[in-house]
Amino acid sequence: MLVLSRQRDETIMIGDHIELTVVDIRGDKVRIGIKAPPEVAVHRKEVYEAIKRENEQAAGLSEKEFGSLQTSGKHRRRDQPPVPAAGRLRRRKPPPKRETA
């Protein structure tokens, strides 16, 4: 594991397209801003693990269980966009930069 020290408003680059910026430090908590391309999923680890667990459970459904899911509820027409995956988070805009005097 690489460990780097950064102060508030300092940034770490991962590759050419991912920026991690220390936004705020309060006591023992650090707020980090992440700027990444839309195709890169960014989640807290506990959320990522929950999504992974749900996907593994869904993949483990028997054909009988899966068939009952397909026939229940509303059906999506082929020309409609797909529904986002469960647990997928919307990306928030980064907070505005603070001006220093």
C-alpha cells in the first residue's frame, strides 16, 4: 500500500484521469473529493461490498426463481432505456472551492 501525506486542497493523481483532493480535515475525519470519468464507478468500500454481495446472490438464483421474477410486475419495452442497477450511486458535483484570504 502506498501511503501519501496531503494537506487540505492538495491533490493526488491516479493515472491521467482520476484526481483525489483533500477537501476538509475535521478532527479524525478527512473529506476527499474524487474526480473520475463517468465510466469509473466510485463507491465507499462498504457500499461496494454490498453491491458485490447482491450481484452474487442475484447470479445464484435458480432458473425457477429467475423465471418468476421475469413474469411478475411491469415489463420494459425494448425501446425504453434500461433501469439503473440496484445500489448504483449518483455522482455529486464537487463542492465549490473555498477562497482563501
